[in-house]
Amino acid sequence: MTEMSAAALRGAVDLSSLRNRPAAPAADAPRPEGGATPLVVDVTDATFGQILELSQSVPVVVDLWAEWCGPCKQLSPVLEKVVIELAGRVVLAKVDVDANPQLAQGFRAQSIPMVVALVAGQPVPMFTGAVPEEQVREVFAKLLELAASHGVTGTIPVGDAGDEVDPAEPVEKPLPPLHQAAFDAIEAGDYAAAITAYEKALAENPRDEEARAGLGQVRLLHRTQDLDLHAVRAAAAAAPADVDAQFAVADMDVAGGHVGDAFDRLLGLFSAVDPEDRGRVRERLVELFGLVGDADPRVGAARKRLATLLF
């Protein structure tokens, strides 16, 4: 999963070809009786322009899925449940990647399920693979914070008043104090403080997997925040045995969604470096495995390759 911050709006996917497509007539968009915007919509290559426009006022979560994808069928009901509970603060746009190749290509959907948000027309990576409901809720809470920081705070009507969620019923579970402190620090761009907060959470509860995942994510943000991709790649090409230079490219690849490239680079590096450096490479791989998540098939494949190299 990719931790979200204001910097994420620099865009990890290329939607330029779709952004300039003429939007389909509004009548093509599915709407329930009464004219309210539905909270969950099926989106096609042709109707995507409407979703981009909608994201100017309310954040849109894009669920890229396929009928044959088992993890997609596990994740989609969770996404729909959370979106409905948020009562119009977020819209869920479902994209069948088999039926909509232009969207699949635009979002660089190398593995599904893949979930990306749109805020003011800009893509924000969220996560890949089926993740637990609690983690989905945390990422959605972060999305709402990010959207608010960019002035996207609209709420769409969700039908008749009788169908609305009771405002007295909380739709978001409060975060533990140290988790909230970490999120607040990330929003402020203080990644060092966020790392400290997550480390304290883990010291209090070593089994706090959400803190462990968050720590990996914010460490990646901290390492990549000041890097220039072209300069990093040039340095790595000039020094293929330089562990730190290769680490920097792998970090940038993961941050940009090129997870397979990052794993291939580090596995190749593991085989090439001296034995004293292999421990560092293994540690970085294990950290990135935890960051991406075991639900992603690329993690399983890379783990097997690493085990072969180790033994």
C-alpha cells in the first residue's frame, strides 16, 4: 500500500490520454431514481471524463478489477461497504480492466485489484491487492484528509432523506493516538516525526501490524522525498555494485508503482554483491515485501526467488 500525502498528487499514473477525451453525455451515467448521484458506479473508457470532473468536488476511489480475479471479489464488497458508510463524502468508480483497456493502461494496472483515488482530477495511489477492512478504513480516512487539504470537501446527495446515514452514528473509527500523530505528521511533511510515532506504537505493541505497515510506508516517503528520478537512475547505472544507489532506484520504483522492477533490481543485486552486503539487501527486500503486502502476487514470487538465492 502507498501512504498518501500531498506529494502524492504529483501523479504516479499517466491519465493524460484519458483526461483529454470528450466526456460521454451525462445521460450515460447510471443514476438511481430521484436523480441523486450513485455512490458506486461502473465506469468505462468512454465515461471516465465524468469521473474526472466529479473528482473536482468529491474524492473518487477507482477500483480496478476483473471477473476472473478472486482477490477482487474479496475486496470490492469491503470498498462498497466503507463508501456507503461515508454517506456521499466519497464515490467508488469500478473499472473492469478487461473491458476497458485504455483505463487499465492509463492507471498502469500491472496487478489487480488495484485501488487509486482521484482528487481534483489528479491520481493518488492507494493500495494493490486485497487488504483487511480495517486497513481500507485507515486509507480512506487518509484520503479524506488529503482531499480536504486540496479543497475537495464536497458531499453528494445519496437519495431520499429516509435512506441517509444517521449523522449521530459514527462512520469512521477514531485512530489510536500514536497512529493519528503519525498521520498528522505526514500531512505536515514531517516524516521523521511520523516514523517516531509509529516506532513508539510498535514499542508499546510489537504485534501492531498497522503500525508496522505504516512505518514501512513513511520510511519510504522519507527516503524518496528529495530524490530526483533521473539523477537516481543515472547514478545507479554508473555504479551497478553500489548498494545505496540501487536501493534509491528500487525505492523510487515502489513509490511509482513499479513493484516488479524494484524486486528484480534488488534480487539481482543480492546475487552480485559481496556476502557482507547481502544482509542489507535482504533486509530492504523484506521491508518492501511488508510494504507492498503478501496479497500481491509479485511479493510471493519475489520471496520464492529470494529463498532460492539464500539456500
